[in-house]
Amino acid sequence: MKYLPLKLTAAVLTSALLLAGCNSDTKYRYIETSSSADGIDKNMAVVSTVGPNDASFALIDLGQSPLHAVEDHGVTTGATDYDISAYGKHFYHIGRYQIDTVAKYSINNPTQHIWKYSTSDNVNDPTNNPLSLVFVNEEKAYLIRYDSDKLWIVNPSAETQGDFKIGEIDLRHYNDDGNVPRMEGGLIVNGKLYLMLQRLDAFYSAVADNSYIAVYDIETDTEVDTRPAGSTATLKGIQLKTSNPFKLKYHKDIGLLVQSFGSYGSDEIGGIEKINLNDYSTSIVLSQADDGYQFDDLAIINANKAYFSQYNGWEDNDLCSFDPSASDVSASIVCNIASIQNQPISNLTVDYKSRLWVSISDQSNPHITLIDPANDTVTHTISTNYNPGTVLITEPDPIFKQ
């Protein structure tokens, strides 16, 4: 998700809501927003949608033929900066900049929220700009708060506002030059929370060699020291080689990839890099400076097929594929997949059938395109009333592919 000054970003809804790969440790969900089959009557896609003055969400029954969206659940009049997270049989409508609320809904009854809680300690606090929830289980999740240096630990099953917040993690040591660390999103892998910290300057611009991935043990909520032996670094987190991270994606055959947008200016500091989960070292997969692309989103199909959204300008993207395992990854890039070129791509998601879902936030023709990665052909086009953003898939198998 890109964040511009004054947060004029409602049209782009790609918070760090990610579907990621399976792992041998199935005790924890290791995706930023996950869904299991428990209690769900149907396999559904939940879509965050935004209109000129309203925000809502659409539901898509994956058993339907043809696929189509059912919309206008819980429209919020006069506010557009919303996104969604999901876990199990519930999803969460998150009011972000200067809204600061989370509302919980059931997949099976999306017309009425179960609860709606504030994400602020006090009503007069400045906006904390909540982006997403990273789930450990039904009773513990991490609330990403972009404009705060306190990561909340919350109970999604709480029955009262007072029981919602159960703890917090202080990130003030990652503040830089008086600016909060801009936590963008997170992912849980093997019992550890990987938390993206953009560490932008006061004008929301990326700074070279300043972005980190902080790592926390989800049992103790204590920070993991990722520094190599003999390091003199003061911060325990993983210092990235790229800047301004937007997405974390995990796949069992690839590992953990970070997609960084870089800068809106001439500095070519974005890219895709891989984190070694054994020693926390990083390596560049694709570099904006060397390869000439500006990476706006990321989705992994398997060891030899992944996609990214190439940023050409505001609401101007191309869909590209690449082989993350190739000896020369740059040479494997193919763009304008399925003729998706110079279009406002707002989200990439992979479902349990390994289909790519591409959200197109076109004011005159808002829709979602489904692509078969075997041949990059369009299998479905699903129209929406409002611009689609984040897409979350409820899984029939609790062990996720990606």
C-alpha cells in the first residue's frame, strides 16, 4: 500500500493483506489475513470495495457458476478509507486514517457486525491509522497501526471494548528522526511475527537503507535478535537492502519474499528481496535500479511462477510474471500478462486453486480478473459496483498453499 502525504489513498486498497504458503508447523496461521474451513458453510471470497463517498465489501460464492459479486453490505456513508482482514469464519472491516475502528462480521451473516471497537486508547488521541490484523488464533491477533509506534495485541473474540486490547509492543526504538516507524503489515511464519517497518521521512518519502523487518516471538511477544554474530548494529531487526516495503509473501517452495515500492522520486531503491529464515540474511531477487521495474504488488504461485504489478504512475500498472527460482530472474520477466497493461491494479491474490485474482479499480469498469497461471489466460471476469481492492479467500483446507 502506498501512503502519500495527507493519506489521499482511498482508491488504492492493497494493505498488507496477504495469502501465504503452507508450512510444516500448522499450529499457527502464518499469513497476514487467513481463513480456515471451521464453521464456514461455503467457500467465499471477501472483497474490500470503495466508491466515491462510501466503503463496503463484496462476497463471492466460489461454488457459483458464473461467479458474481454480492455487494453493498454495511456501507459506511461518507468515509472511504477502509480495508478488510479475515480469519476463520469471520472478517473485519477496518476504518483507517482518522476513522480508527474495527468491525467484526460473520461470513455467514455479513449484514450486521458482531462488534465494532475503537483502535485508540483515548478518544482525543491522534489517528493511529489501523491497516490490518495479523492472526495467531481466534483469541489473539496483532493490530497494525500505521501512524503509531505501538503495535496492539488484541483479542478478536472479545465481547467488550475493554477486553479487546490485551497488550502492546513498543516500537519506539525503530522511530527515526522523530517519525514513527510506519508499520505496514506482517506475516507469521514458524511461530514468529515478521513486521514490515517502512521508516519513511517526515514527508512520507522512502529513505535508502532505512527499512526493517522486526521479528517477534508470538508466544512471548519479545523481539528476536536477528543480528549476525559480531554485529555492531543497534537495532535487532532485519535491515532490508530495498526500501519502503509493501508486501510480505511466503511460499513453502520459495521462502519469504519482501516487495518494496521504493521512492516516488528518482531514487531507484525498490525491489524484491528474499529473507533467509535460518540466519535472517537477505538477498536481492529483483532490483529497481538494476532491472528497471518499480514493484507495486507481489503474488507467488509456486517455485517457478510469481507475479508483480509494475508501477508506471498513479492508477497505471502492468501485470508481469517472473520465475523466482531462475538463475537470471530478470530475464524471466514477462509483462502485459492477459493484456493487463496501463490499468489501475489495486491488489493481487492467489486462491487455493492457484488462480491469480487481479483487482482492477477502474471507475468506469470496476472488476476482478481471474487468471490461470498455467497459460496466463483469463478464466473469469467478475464485475463489482465499487472499485475492488483487497481480496481474501476462505480456504476449504486449513493448510494453505499460498
